[in-house]
Amino acid sequence: MGLPTDIGSGAINTESIMSRNVGVIGLGAMGYGVASSLLRAGFNVHACDVRKEVLDKFAAAGGVACANPAELAAKVDVVITLVVNAAQTELVLFGENGAVCAMKPGSVVISSATVAPDFAVELGQRLAEKGLLLLDAPVSGGAARAASGEMTMMTSGPAEVYAKIEDVLAGMAGKVYRLGDTHGIGSKVKIINQLLAGVHIAASAEAMALGLREGVNADALYDVITHSAGNSWMFENRVPHILNGDYTPLSAVDIFVKDLGLVLDTARRSKFPLPLSAAAHQMFMMASTAGHGGEDDSAVIKIFPGIDLPPAKAK
């Protein structure tokens, strides 16, 4: 059950495309990529977002812009929520003009926000009471992989859900891990992934800060580390933001304030110690308190005193 389904973008059941309408709520860095991938795969993709300019861009690319989640849900069989957190998931599904009130019985919600496992379990129960199905399906891989249809999905839910949406999953992800039949398992795996991601970003910032403090050339340090045992995906991906002095958020500092908070809350309930996670969480909290919460998560390096960060490079 835990092995990935290597479905790859484009591996679509063509018989189901003509009748399959899909909705994406949230056109952020990941959501826009997912919606675009599904468009390329031949789906009729409806979308809604609070930003009109993003909706207009999506409509120009061939998608259907919707004014609110309820309007979207009335037109589709599958609703994918790619919002920031549990509160936003609650709002777009059950709030005013929320999707649930307009969804047809038997329709599917693919919930892809990073949320507490208990929230995912409760969400599945609430949707079942409305005659709807849930796939607990957090995602990872970054905006580039979302846009290419190659991201990773950590999913859990009943077998009947997978049977309904296999072609949708194939259109939006390169690897779909089926982790169990119970909601919440996917979310547990995602927060463990976020534990590692947050600690790696914090450690990368600390390493670069020490290098700058010691007068090491930052570009040379990056080159050495990315060809050495100390490298990580996060070091390789995030440090260029520091080198370019560009903290435009792809994933913001406050995302890791939230996600590492979920990690620690989950561990606290079982009285399980996570010292590295706690230290990394404090680093992101310090960055947010200093006014960097909306910046790229690599801006956690700004908490270190006595260093001169690389200036922004001309674009």
C-alpha cells in the first residue's frame, strides 16, 4: 500500500476525459501548476482564487474562472483544494458560498493543504455525512514540479475514491503514494516531510550564515556543499535565493511557522520529543516576529546578527 503509483503525466483514461470536469480552489504556486497540468491532460478545469488577476491569467490559458467555490462545485465532479491551511480548507468547503453546498452526491474532494491529521479524519466524516468522498492528499515537490505534473502526492482514503479519480491523479502528479484506507495517514506523512524540510532550511541558513561570518565566499561555499556530503535538496534549492538576494516568496517563512507548529502539536499529543524541530520552529518564529513572515522561507537567515547578506541582483 505504501509504494508509489508511477503514473506519470499524460497516462490518462481517454474515455473519461470528455465527462470529467475538475475544479481547483486556490491558484497559488502549487495550485496554478496543478490546474495547468490538468488542462494539458485534457480536463475541463474550473478554478477560483481571491486574486482576479490570477483568474484572468488562467482563463486566458484555457481554464474556466469561477467567482466562488460554490459556483465551481456546481460544475465539476472533483474539487481539489490547494489552500494554505485547515482554516482556509474549512472556509472554501463549508463557509459562505462554500463548495460543499453545491457538490453532487458521490463527488470527490481532494484535500491537499498541509493540515493536522485529526482535521483530515474529521473532514472525511463531515463530507461522508453529505454523501461526498474525501482523498486526504497533501502534496510536495515545489511549484516547478506542480507545473510539470510531476509532484508527489501522499494520499489515504477508501479504495472507491481512487477508482473514481485515477485519471485525475495521473494528470496532476508523477508519484501517488497510497498509504492506507484511513484518512489522516497522508497528512501524518506530510507533516513528517515538513519536519525534514523545515529543519533542512533552517540548517542551510545557519551554515550559510556561519560561512558569511567567517568571510567565506558565498558562491564558492554553495558550489562546494552541493558537491559534498552535506548537501540536501533544500540547501540546493533555497540557498540560491540567498545568493541572489531575492526573497520573493515561493514558500513563505510563515508556512513553516505553521507547519512545524503542526509537527510539534502532533508529537506533543503523544509526548514525543522533537528537539531539532523545536529549534527550527523557533528560528522561523524569530524571522516572522522580525517582520519577514511573508518573505521566502530562506529569509530565516536574516535572524543571524553580524553578517552581510548578498544584495539583490539585477534581473
